[in-house]
Amino acid sequence: MKAIIFLCLFACVSRALGGLEKYSGLIKADPPSAIAAPPRSGVRITYLGTNAYLFESRDTTLLVDPYFSRQKLFRFALRLRPVPQPQLLASWLHDHPKIDAVLVTHGHIDHLYDAPQIVRETCAKLIASSTSVKIAESLGVPARQTRSVRGGQTEAVASAVIHVLPAQHDRLFGSVPFNGPLKRLPPQKIDDWVTGDPLAFLIEIGGKRIFINSGGRPDDIISTNGRAVDLAILGVAARDSIRAVPHAVAQLRPRYILPSHQDDFFRPLRSGFVFLPLSDFPAVRRAVAGGSGELILLDYFRPWTLR
Ligand SMILES: [Zn+2]
């Protein structure tokens, strides 16, 4: 029933919310001439839609929540089998053959679905919850390439240090979608990609400190050992997570705040950034107003180097 309400509500909200044109003054991007080689200093960040980011320093490459094979809304609502969409991922991987680790915040399909293929093809390490690791291993990822982690652990990957933090998934209509124990492995239908224990990451890479979650709740406690971060990437897909932003910003004290997971991830990635009808970017702007940190946006596939 919730799925049908969600589908109707979604369909009723105008799709005319548009893309990032209105907010072009907030977009950060490197000049086109700077995008060939990894940066000598700092960390280059490329937004890949939904909550997916590529982080490249001089000698380390990390990927978070890759999701190229987008599924249409009705497949989510009706909990159908996902349809693989291998072309875009294959062409992207052709240009990005070296990835040291793939980090996954939780097991939902829009965060985990493409990770197994990427890990298999690049020999990257998968860093994720035990639930996400079980799903990935059932899809052919060798155990030697997986690292099952919990909040409080720290992982070193090349020259990066990854602090794994406990997190909470935001609620949609009062509950976390596709929650509960694993139902079957390998997963077959969209709701077989279950949440597991949600994670956030504080990543030290290229001399910078970057926090990323996939969304949160207003009572989230974020432990950064009292140190501010350079960039806070905060999922804002739902009202719950937008309400969590002021508290997260107060704890993280970021130089830059990048709202995430606010694009329409039911549309093909190739069709460009369009706001998710249920997202509310004006509310995000109000949520960060008066706090510390500069609000920024990134567009799909346009790298920006954080220095
Ligand atoms: Zn989720």
C-alpha cells in the first residue's frame, strides 16, 4: 500500500522542477583543461548521480555508492526484478580502470547494485556492512576483496584513511524502505537489496577530510573527534534527512556543504541532473542558512578539485 501511495504522490508532483540551471552560481567545477590527470594536491571529486562519488588524489582512487544501472520508479514501487543496464557502466569503467576501494553506505539497490561488477572488474576492495558484503559475495565478489565493517572501525586504503561511522537511514512515510533481514541470496527482486546497518564515512584523502552519508535523522550523533571537515556530503532525499542537516553541519563544521541524493534517480543517468520531485532544495538552503560552511552543488560527471 505504501508503495502505491508513494507512486501516486510521486506522479502527482510536477516533473517541471528542472535541473541545476537555477542554481548555477552554486556549482563548483574544474576548468575543462584541468580534468585529464589526477590532481597533484587535494582531491578531485566527480559526482556520478544519486549518492555516487569518485574521489581521486595523486595516488588513491575511491568510489562511493556507485549506481549507473538506474531502475524506473515503477520497478521500485512494485518490487520487481531490476533490469541490468551494462553499457554506461562498461564505458565508464573503460575510462576508470583503477579503483582502490568501493565504499557502500548501505545495501539498497541505488547504492550497492553496481558495486559487485565494479569490484570484480577493477580488483578494488569492497568496504561495506556485513549485509552488503553478503549480497556482493553472492553475486560473485571473492571474499578476499571484501571487508565487512562496522561503525567505529578505521580502514587504510593506499594513502587514504577511512573512518567508518555508524549512521541511520532516513525514513520515508515513517519507516525505512526495504528494511529487515536478508531474504534470499543472490538477490532477485529490488526489495532483496535490504538496508543492513547503515554507515557513513569520514575519508581522509589528498590531505582533506570528507564526510559522506546517504541521509540521516535529526538525532544523529556524528563523531569526528572534534575536528572540522573540509567537505560534508549530506544525503537529503527525504524530509527526515533535510531536517537532519542543521545538526550534522553543527557537528561537522564543514568548509563546504554538498547536498546529495536529491536528483531524480529513476531517470537514466545520461539524461542529466533533474531534482527528485520529493526533494526540496529551497528547504535545504534554509537548513544551512546561518550555519558555517559554503553550500555548493556538483553536476554529473563534472569534476571539481577540493584544495
Ligand atoms: Zn537507502
